[in-house]
Amino acid sequence: MRRFGLAPIALLIILFASLFAFGQDQSAPPASGNLPGDASLLDLKTDASGKLSQEQMQQLLRIVADKDLENDKRLRDYTYIERDQEHKLDGKGQVKSTEVKTYEVMELYGEQVQRLIEKDDKKLDKKDAAKEEEKIQKIIDKRKNESESDRKKREQREEKDREEGRKFVREVADAYNFTLVGTETLSGREAWVIEGEPRPGFVPRLKESKYLSKFRGRVWIDKNDLQLAKMDMECLDTVTWGLFLARFHKGSRFMLEQTRVNDEVWLPLHVTAKIDVRLALLKNFDVDLEQTYRDYKKFRATAKIVSVGAVQEK
């Protein structure tokens, strides 16, 4: 799944990026030619009460996971602008400080990287801009000078990570009871609305899956493309992880909206999170986070990556 920029929601992103796949309920199957694998064999007709069985949802989950992998590959062909806004709140829920950072996000030798271009909606000064260019140049140099054996090892690690992600997504289907709420129109496109509640008695097989019972949510799935259009998740209980005992508390929320670009790929449009976090022995802090994405541009497959200096010389 794709990268999101703000560290405090990294864990939530990992969870939610997989959770979205849990709910693609539908009243009639889409054209078989639009689905991967043996999706055309799926029976996605609802019963007399307008519901899908858990078995249907589990089958559909595998299709959705495959489609998201395909979508993720197409995402890598795009550069875009990401604007991150963080509001730190006081005990009364009032904003006490705000930080805004804007990045250019691009793919360099298979690695998605971000270059800071603005702070508080103002362009960087020359010193900070030079630091960002130096960071990008180091990545370019590292990849240009990478040996064939190192490249293969890196790709193997990445494939291992993707496979672990696929296993996690498949386990989501066992962790929740799903309900088809109805349909809604988002940006002129019809979407199914599905709710997921933790399933009592769920026994996780993967270490990461133990967190699933701590969340519930609702997803909006585009009927035509079987892609995530919107997701709204809520933390039901304290989630603790890591050596520094970071904790997300009950009531923390996360919402993601995506949009269809160039009739070929679904890309993030808007992310919001309201988080109550405690880090190690530090006091709790409340944060409102908002990320917006714009200016998607397809990176030409024939484009040549050159050094920062070469670009400046031109």
C-alpha cells in the first residue's frame, strides 16, 4: 500500500490500508473482464434480505487485495504534491500550535521519496532547499551505484514485505463481521457502504493481526472498479506497541478519501486523523492531522533520472 507522510499515524496506516479490503459487498457482480484471476466465478448476488454471506466477502477480499496490488504498481508512475497540516491541541481541545509542510513526492529507482518544498505554505530558504536537494542526490547516487546482487536482495526484501502484507489482508476477513449498509454516490460514482465490527472469538495467526480487534470502521467501495473510495476507522480500545510504548487511545479516528485519476488508478485525495497519543513516559497529547494531495502527474516511462547538478545546469 502507498506511503503517507506523518509518522504518528504510521501504525494506523498499516492497519487501515489493509482494513479497507474487508468489505466489498455488492448486489450484482461487475463485468468479469474487469476483475483479476478467477473473479468472474464469484457469486456476488445478495440474498432476499439484501445481504452477502461472510464466505462471499472472504472470497471477494482476495480479489480486492489483488486489485490493490495492481493499483499500487500504477501509483508508482505518478508524482504529486502532498500537504501535511498538524494541529496540536490543548487539554480543552483548542489548537495551541500548527505546523504545515508541503512535499513533492516522486519515485526514484523504485523507492518513493519526498522532497520538502514549503514550510507553513512558504517556499524554503536557500539553505533548507539545498539540504533537500542533497538528500535527493544521495538517493540517486545510492541507486545508480547499486550492484546487481544488492539490487536483487533489495527486491527480494520488498517482495517478502508485499507477501507478508497479502497474508495480513487475507486474515482481515476472519477478524470482522461485515454488514452491507447500502449505497452512496461519491464524486458522481456509486459506491457500496460496508461496516465492519470485530468478530468475537477471533484468534490471530499473525502477530500484527492482534490489533484488528481494536478497530471498527466503515468503507465506501467503488462499484465499477472495486477500489476503495473512502474509509472511516475508529479505535475501540488502547493500542500499544513498540519499545517506547506508544499508545493510541480509545476514540482516535482516521479517515481516507481517494479519487480516480486518468481512468486507470486510484490515488489518495484527503486524509484526516484525530489522535490521542501517549509516547513512553511523556504526557498524552491530542493531534488533528490533515493531508491533502494534488497535481498528480504521470512520470514518463522513458524519462531519464539524472543528478541534481545536471538538472540545475540545464
